[in-house]
Amino acid sequence: MYTQPFESYESQVRSYCRNFPAVFTTAKGPFLYDEDGKEYIDFFCGAGALNYGHNPDRIKKEIVQYLESDGVMHALDMYTAPKREFIEFYEEKVLKPRGLDYKLQFAGPTGTNAVEAALKLARKVKKRTNIFAMMGGFHGMTLGSVALTTDASSRAGAGVPLAHVTHIPAPYMFPGLDTIQYIETLLTDDHSGVDKPAAIILETVQADGGINPFEVEWLRRLRALCDQYDILMIVDDIQAGCARTGWFFSFERAGIVPDIVTQSKSIGGYGMPFALVLIKPELDVWEPGEHNGTFRGYQLSMVAAKAGLELMLDEHVEEKVRAGEKVVARYMEEIRRLCPEKIKVRGLGYIWGVDFWRFDHDGLMSKKVLDLCFQNGLIVERVGRGNTVIKVFPELLIDEATLCRGLEILKGAVGEAVR
């Protein structure tokens, strides 16, 4: 394919295209098509921005109608009809049925901006500078967010010291270590050398960290610890949220309520840029304009987001994902059995990983699997330490036949790679 303009003129910072050397032209549902007409099943889903698939008709109709009506496209944070409709729908149909009470903050339209806002607010509320974050977490690439992120290459790009964060071992890292007790020791030991944080931020399922779901009991204990020591709990639900785990909010499975929640990616409904910060009302101590951005609350994204939420609820997506999880889990076990002494699998809902760390620590095996998948019409991403984990991330409305076809391609690629 003709890729010379990209290779000659686009910055070296480009990344995903290096794994998927095709020029894509159209997309629908769970499929992408390149300019030669080849079809690919998409188990990448825009890194989590396309939970409802490519170009879903119901959302597209709302977007097109709004464009044709000459509706307001840009309004900063002024009152608009799309914002009112989105807020009312979100509060009445998403939050209240779940017994949740949050104020909505419209941050800049990316996940990292939502995280930055959450950090600033937590520090303002608690008047402390330190934040606890989990090793293996990914929270964004702007300075505050990348200070939380532990991936070495992401941190190296900052170019300045990354401060005011204490990283805590994730609960899966050291099986004999009680990480909740470890955190409590940091807080109570007058020789820990660690400042009490304003907040603890975490993904309940680490995505780019290698697909690591945190246990329900561990999440509950962390919530109790935060309450005991007057620390805010921030859940970054940017990738694992919007029904990806089988619950709209990934923390629902643990029956906990965070103090602050960040959302982006699939909250945009159609791959539209959109981000939210959910704030317990008593924490909403912002001064007007204290955190802003030119494209906060982009109007067309609000239209798409509301339509996406309507689709999610009307199609009972949470229940469908919990049912589909059984299909994925069955295939994951079959893949593990191809080389049980070296392959690990883990996940829930429609977020799963196939871990090849025991083959090599530099991602050679996972890259071989990715390339074989791509050759055979399946797009998957690599994540985790050394990029050794294949991330299985199908759209949430995928039909079972296509889901199984994609998983068969993955199983075949793994079988060929480890042979």
C-alpha cells in the first residue's frame, strides 16, 4: 500500500501504524477495511474508544441530524440544549438507578485531561500534594498523568522529573505481600518517609499494564482504608468503563463508590472526543474557570454520548457482555492449553490478555502472534511489561459468530507461534 507520505512527513512518534501497515478506509461494526478491500475483525477498538463498534447506525443518525440542524458546535462551557439533555439523561438513567450521586465536570476532551482535573481537585480538597498510584497503571501522557503512569518509556518522554507520586506495588505483583497492609504501614509508620496522599488513583482492571483485574475483596479493603485515613479514592474508568467489564462502571462489581471517577474514550459514544470527571458533591470546591479548556464539553460529543448511553441501556449491553464473557473465557482456556507451562490468560467481560512473559521478556513472541493475527484479518494490540501481553478487546455489540471467528484466528496464531 502507498504509505510514503506517512513515512516521509509524519513524526516518528507514530506507533500503532507500525504494527498495522495498512491504509484503512471504511469501518462498520466489528470490522475495519483497508483500501485493497481486505476485511479485519477489530479486537483493538480504538484502545477502548469504540465500545459500541464502528459507525453504529443509531448514534450516526443523531450526529447527522444535529449537524444538519445547524446546532451549536462550540460553546466552551455555556448552557446548550445538548449539554442539558446529556446531563439529565446521565443523572436520571445512569447514576440514580445505581444509587450514585455525582456532579459532572466537563474537562478537555481526552482522558489525560480528566485525570489532571481529578488530581488538581483532590490536592485542592485535601491540601496535600502527594498521590498514591499503582505500579502497572496507565493514566495518560501529560505531566501530572504520566507521573502516575509507571511504563518506563512513557515516563522517559516527559523530559523533567516526575514528582509528588508514590507508587504502590499492585496486588498481583508479590503474592505474599498484603498491599493494603503495606499502604497502611506507609501511612502509620513514622519512619516510612512517605507523605500522606490526597488521593489514591487506580484502574480496577489495569489495561495497558497487562490486563490485570483487581480482586473484589482487595477493592473493598482499599475503599475502607481510604475512609479510615481520610484519603480520596479516584477510579480511572477511562478504558475499563462504559460496560467493558460487564458493568457500566468497572467498580460496580465490588459494590464500592469512589470519591472521584474519570471517564473518556467510549463515553464519547462514537469515537468522539469527550471526557468527564464525576465528583461527589461535597468535593466540588472548584472556583469558576479554575480548570478549563477550549474544547471542554464538545457539543457533538454530547449528542453522540447521549445516543451511546441510550444504545447501551436499550440493548442491555452489560448483560450481553457478561454472557459473552463465557465464550471468551472458553477460548482463553483453549489458548492457555496450547502451552500451559508458559502461557497465562486473565480478564473479565470483554477485556482479556494472553501473557507470553514466560517465553521472553522483550515481546518477541507477542509480536509474532500480533503479526500472524494481522495477516489473517484480526487486529489486536500488545500491552504490559515488555509488551508481552496480547490484549483482546472486542466491541461490546459483537455477534457471537464474529467473536468466535476472531478468537479462532487468535488461537491459530498462538498455536503457530509456539509450535
